[in-house]
Amino acid sequence: MTSLPQSILFCCDHNSVRSPMAEGIMKKFYGTGTYVQSAGVHSDLDIDGFCIAVCQEIDVELSRHRSRSFDEMEEWGDDLSSFDLIVALSPASQRKALELTRFFHLDVDYWPIMDPTGLGESREDKLRHYRQTRDQIISHLKDRWGEPTERP
């Protein structure tokens, strides 16, 4: 368990499922003392409805999330070097983060989080897969930074 960084960026493929989940849960669990954002290699998808649903179950609001890519972050003036830590939740986002930060002294961690999109046939089966992804993220957060410091 390590101390919380001052700023963290979570990233995945499309910034529509895993990284928004991680951003929202991180904020809910550890408060506003850490600046938390998320991005994707691409931003071609809106926030996923199943992602919103399983996060609502734990009182994390994601319906207003707007997907953004690394390129859009740069266009909007966000500097990757200003983050203390980047956590990649997919192999493609890990490669992109390492490529973009090769000139910075910046930690890039990789958490192998399951992509639930396309899994399951029924609504309940799909929700089960999304809950697994959510719970994997929670497990990694707690392993890294301990039990949540904020009250539910």
C-alpha cells in the first residue's frame, strides 16, 4: 500500500467503460485530495450504459462523463507530465501511455482489467460481467491505496 499521488490519470481503449469507472470510484473512495482524470486511446464511444448502471449500484455517478482521448487532452491543454501516475487498464492504453511519456519521469502502471463489452447474452449476464470489471478495479484500488478514506 502506498500513499495517494497528487494526480492520477486512468486510461483504457475508448474511455467509455474501464477508465471512467476507475476515475469515478477513485473519487468516491478517496475524495478530492487527489486530482483524478481519465482518457482513452480513442474517444469514439460514449459512456457505456451498463457501466453507468453498475456504478450507480455503489453510488458512483457516471452519466455525465464525456469520453476523451489522449489527443483531445493535449488539444485542450492537459499536459501528461503534470500527472504523478498513469494507470493503464488495457494493453493498448499502456503502450500509448508509455509512448507519450517516454521523455517524462512519470510512472505508468498496468492493471489488467477485463473488458466486459460484448460479453454475455442477457441483460443480467452482461451486468454480471460489468460488475466483475468494477470489482476488479475496486480490488486494485484497495490493494494500492488501502480501504476507502471517504464515508459512503
